[in-house]
Amino acid sequence: MTGYVVITGARAPVAVHLARRLSEAGWRVLLADTLRFALGRATRAKAAYLRFPPPRQDFAGFAGFWAELLRRERPALVVPTCEEVFYLAALRERCDLDLPLFAPSLDMLASVHHKGRFAALASGLGADPPETLVLEAPCERLPFDDFVLKPAWSRFGSHVLIRPSAVALAGLKPTPQVPWVAQRYMPGEEICAYGVAVGGVLRAFCAYRPLWRVGLGAAVAFAPVESPEAEVFTRNLVAKLAWTGQIAFDFRHDETGRLRVLECNPRATSGAHFFAAGDGLAEAIAGTGTADPSLRVPMTLPLALLVYGLPQALRRRALGSLVHDLRTMTDLLADRADRSFLPIQGLALGEIIARALRLRVGLKEAATADIEWDGEPFTIPS
């Protein structure tokens, strides 16, 4: 199956990677995002770059853009990479748009995105989640000194409280509209996993380990690992849910060494970067084949590692490790057939900094302020 494919979330490096793999397989790739200087704008793997209205702030404009695009281009497939997946699913199911979205239903996406609901779904599948409690009322008197607390709807480790103090708990005010979860703290090594499934069949899988992070959130450097337990769990969950789309998980080992799943991201993540040309990732997404990752080296986005890693390295007195990793890790955007991404990275960073200043938020919050979804109802355009 080939034709037009639209890859959204072009700000993400993984969108560039998917564009390359799908273009190599014969697809005509359109990359799309809300940003003027999205990273994907620079790749030669695209046929065009499209900007759509920010769905969180302008859902009606977002719907109008997609109605026109579907009429004009008639894409065979729409592959989301970031949280715009929720808004696209809402368009497909609630706006009567014939959107060929590579993702499951909105209800299913919401069930795995909500950390408490996901913990209930994930039990008994090979990597049972730790004890997980949903909090919808103040909890300062509860004994959570051995728990991790975080918003039930959240991303990139935002607002996480690890083994919080009584003072921190006193300031926490969960409600039914803004729920939190408390999850038993797991002391072991963290593992992440990325998968592609079609009709409940796992067609691509990669496990990897974060090496450098943006605070407690997204990794900016990572290395592949072998994790049969994570693969078994992923295979079991996608079969249970008859999942079609991309899916990703965070795991940790408990004090006995047992792997425990913490949360789910129903979108693309860094694990996709370990699938080289010829590994079959495009065929896995199209449902015509399977894929095995062949790239086995640590990877990073050097500019992001420098920006986010330098403060951590200075705090940890690990500047030598940072310099070593900058010199030796593979640049995940480097490709002989493509141009340099340094200019667009600088412009993209400047655009996010300007947004952060305008909204008076941090860079992490500014980077996703237009596409986040925290379970709110959608206002369907008439």
C-alpha cells in the first residue's frame, strides 16, 4: 500500500525518521504541524510541509483544515507522532470526517493515556504495574512517602512528586476534574518500549534505555536494550485491546528485579529511531509486514543534549561524561541524503522560547501547549 501519507507532529525528530522510512518505501510524505519552524520542515523526505491551527486553542479551525486537506489530497494514511493524536481521533469519530488515522478509538486512547485507568488495564499481562491509586481529593494526611505522585493526565514527567514530603502533599489539591495518581515507588533501572500494532498484532518492537533526560521527562539520549519481558507485555496488551497504531511504555524494575509497567504513551517515541532503512518499519505501519530494529548504538540530538544535559552535568559533576557522549553518540537526525538540521533546530528553539515567554511557562510546557489533551470535552464545530 502506497500513496499519500500525512505525518503530524513534525516538530518531533521521530516524525523526520518516519518520513524517511515511509518515503523510502514509496509513499509521498506530507509533514504537518502548527509551528512555523517545525523540525520536519527541513527534511528532503517530505513532499510538502503543512501548518494547521493549534487544536487545543482552535479546534474548529483544526477541523476545517483537515476537512479541506482530506478533500484535496485524499491521503491513504495519517500517522500522528505527538498528542495531536487525540484531536485527530475526535475529528474522525465526532466530526464525521473520513480520516484514515493510524490510531485506535478516542475512548481507547483516553483509557491508556489516563495513568490510573491504564494501570487497571495492564494487570495480568506480564509486567504488572505497581500499586496505583487514583486521587480525586486532597491527600495530605495519607502515607505517600514511598510513592510517586503525578497528574493522571500528563506527559514528559511534568509535575512529578517522588516520595513527597508532608509539605508537598499539603499543597496538592486533586479533584475529579483534575485527578492525580499515586504509584508505589520502583527503585530499579528504567526501560522504555516502542511498538507498532495492526489489528492487535504486534508488528514492530524496540526496547531502549534513557541516558539523558529533560528533567524527569523525555529522553534526549538513549540506547537500545534487550527486554523480552517488555516485548511479551506489549504483545499481550495490543492483543487484549485489538490495538492499531503506535504505542509506547515506561517500565521500571522493582526491588526484586521484576519488570513493572508504569505508564503508556499512545504515540511515537524515540524507539522508532532504531529502525534503519530496510528494517520494515513502513511495512509494519502499513500492515503488510513486520519490522526488527537493526541499529544498536546510543543516539542523541546533540543540540538538545547540550541544552538540557549541561545543567545536569554541572550539578552532578559529570561534565566529562557529557562531553564524551556528545562526541561519540550517533546524531539521530544525521543522514547522507538529507541536509543539516542545525539551522532549523535553532529557529525551532527560538520559536519555543518566544512562546514560553509569551505564555510565561517553561520550555517543556511551551513545546506542547498547543496539542496537549487532559481529558477535556471537545467542542464540536457546527
